[in-house]
Amino acid sequence: MDGNAYRQLEVWQVAMDLAEKVYAAVISFPDYEKYALANQLRRASVSIPSNIAEGYGRTHRAEYLQHLSIARGSLMEVETQLTLAVRLGHLTRDEAIPVWDLAQSVGRMLTRLIQSLNE
């Protein structure tokens, strides 16, 4: 198996786009959120493509599925934290929507990938 083949997965590519958008979005957060919500959002967003890649590199399907499940959990964290950022006024709805839309795309792709591996 090619060790870098996970980079060809659309879900990994879009998850990387999501992480990049999250990093760009939290730059405007207030200083007191630098090590709090902003950091949590960055870490959760990075966890998504990281777990997709790590799971892909595992030798057993069950391990791959476990890492995809972790990626989905991290995605739910991003969605929750993004919603909180809007509610706290750190992001406007208009700033959050492109990030949210990418998160929804990643979620749909993860669901399809998990379903296909379970068949």
C-alpha cells in the first residue's frame, strides 16, 4: 500500500481545507481566546484529516473505521465550537458559514466512507 495514498482521498483533501479555514477564522478571535476556544478549534480541525490519514495507514479495517469514527467526533467538536464562537460574537454568521459548509461536506464524505467500509 502506498503510504501517501490517503492524500488522494477527497475526504482527506476537504478536511485539510476545513482545517485551513478554521485557522484563518480564529485569527480574529480576541487574545483571551488564543489558548482557549481558538486553540480547541484548531486542534479539533487538525484531528479530522490526521485521523483519516492514520486510519488509512492501519492494516486492519476495524482500525481504519475506529479512526474514521474519531475523525467524526472531532468534526462534531468543530461544529459545536464554531457555533459557540458565533454565539459569543467571535465570528459573524457570514464568517462562519463557509467553514460550516465545509464541515458539512466532510461529514457527508465521512459517512459515505464509513458506510462503504462497513459493507
